Amino acid sequence: MRQTPRLDGSNPGMPLSTRSRVLPAAAAIPLILLVCCASCGDSRPVSASGEREPTPEPELFSVPSAQISHLQIVPVRKSTWRTLVHTTGTVDWDADHTTQAITQVSGPITRILVDQGARVQKGDPLLYVASPDVANAVSAYRKAQNQRELAQRTLQRTRQLFEHGAAAAKDVETAEATLNDAATDVQNSLQALKIFNITQAQIDEAARQGVPINPELPVRAPISGTVVQKLVMPGQLIQAGATTCFMISDTRTVWVQAHIFDRDLPSVHVGDAVLETNASFPERFTGTVQYIGAMLDPDTRTTPVRIVTRNPGLLLKKDMFVDAVVHTRTQQDVLSVPVAAVLRDPQNQPFVYYEVQPQKFAQRTITTGAEQEGEVQVLSGLREGERVVADGSIFLQFANSQ
């Protein structure tokens, strides 16, 4: 005599040791399912002769009234979803907040003050270069100051002589023109020093006469950020305007270079919010679509998209891979069921258990789409209002497999 299987997968004829292994897994819902066959409508395919081919009728699972409360039965509902576009991307430095530290003078490096990974503020010295260009600029500034002071004294004496009739007006005018030229030379030589990013304290020191000229010039950080690349060594001879000493980036924000397929392009717009994850971190990162490319990548047949991403904790590093979900502003109406309602058969096809009659359920294969907030989109196989088993569906599948 065939014995009815229990919901926990055990069988009265099963050895006790076997039953003890399956009971704990199904102890949460101790239902006893009565399996019976019933017709669920005539859905048999039509043959060439016009007659319907015989097909096996679906099995109905009957659940006793006392146990039906252990199943969560929900209707298939229509919802309005925001279209989500899934893609992957590669982390890159934020080019709007990344720059090179380049020296303005040529000469050997005498000191390096920072290393790769150091946090620096704008204006901090990074290294020092010994250069004759600096000595020449300081010397020219001192000479220009000397000439200006001499021209001022000469003008004062000439005016005094003119007041006493010992000098002509022409002499006064010549002295004034000489002073103006000297003042112009001072300004020109001062601008040369400022081009070298010399601070005001260094300028004041350079103006002191009789003090030895220091030929060292600091290369300063042009922005605040992290030294992401160190490209020089102590003693290296560098060229003005040509040698990149450091690469500095404010890594509090990064760029994620992603790619969008043609079918998703109409849904994606500049300003869309993006949620990004990396399998190595439990944190989720947020960003915004800043740029959508104007050309197609011939290798991937996708359009590049730039996502400006906040990087709390500086966890995201250059060339890391991330999974990105673009939350577009495009909406669509979908049919959906809870994620718990969707199961997989041995061929990995999704199916659900739906309510045919009160307390009677059958299995139906469906086609699923995207997931959002614990719901699965149903593309085909169900209609709005049909009732499916959510929590507890796994026990129906377990009993049916015995």
C-alpha cells in the first residue's frame, strides 16, 4: 500500500535514522499534505488533426484547514517600478580633483618630504630642488630694490637742489623717470619669484641685503589630497615644467567608468542616482551619473558612462571593479510576487505554487524579470489577482519531491 508522504519529507516506512535527519529541517511547519489529482483547465496543445493531445493533469496539494495558517498566500499584484539598469564599472581617480605636482625650475632634488599615500594640504612643501634659477631670481630682485632705493635718494637730492636753484627742472624729471623704471624692475623681479611659488616670508628674506642666497626651492602641493603616485628619487635631476614629481588626488570622491548597452540607454540620464557595491566590502557606495558618452565603444559595443561616487573611508581604489545599479527616472507597470514565492525546478526553471481552489494548490512555471525590494517581476505565467504561496512554498516543493 502506498503511504502518503509527510511535509517534512519523512515516510512511515523510512528508517528512524533517516527520518531524524529530515525532521529538523521541516519542523517549523508540521503540515501533512494530501496529494490528489484534479483538472486545472484544458490547456492541452492542438494536434494537426484538430484534436487536443492528451497531457498529464497537474497535481493538486490539499492542505488541512488546521494547517493552512502556516502558509502565506498573497495575490499577484501590479506595481509601478522605477527602471533599474544593472552594469559594472572600474574605479578611477576623479580627474576634476587630480593634478600633477611639477617643478618650475631645473636642478637636482635635495630633499623629498612626502611619500606615496601621504595626505597633504594645498601649499605644503613636497620636495626641495637646488637651482641656479632661484639664485638668479633672488639676485635680480635684490639688485632691483637697490636701484629703486638709489633712485629715490637721487630724486630727493635733485628736488632739494631745484628748490635752491642749483638744479634745473629737467634734472628733476630725469630723476623721477629713473625712479619709475627702478620700481618697474622691482615688480618684474618680484613676479618672477612668485611664479616659483615662493612664500611671502621667503620673499622678505630674499630682500635682506648681505644674507647668503638659498638656492633651494620647494615644490608645493597644488591641491589638498592624497599622494597617489611618487615619480622621483633623491638626487634626481629634474627639468622645469617637464618633470612630474607627484600625482595628487582628492580620493574622497572617485569616478566609476561604467558601460551601458543600447537597450538601456533610453532609460539612463545625467543626474540619475547610482548604488554601487564591491564584494570585498559590506558598505554600499552612492554616486551620480555625470556624463554619458557620445560614441560607442567598438570593443564592448556599449556606451561609456561616468559615475561620480562618494568614497567614505577611502575604501575604493583605482582599478577596482564594482557592481552598479542605476536608479533611473523611467517608470514601468509590472506584475510582481514576493521573492519567497519563486522556486526552481531541477532544470533551474522558476515556478510558483498557486491557489486553484481554497486549500488546493498546484505548480506553475513562470518567467521572471528584475528584482526590487523583495519582489520579483513576473513576465509571463501569472495574471493579476491570482494567489500564490509565498512563505511556506519551500515545504510544498519538499513534499512534492518525495
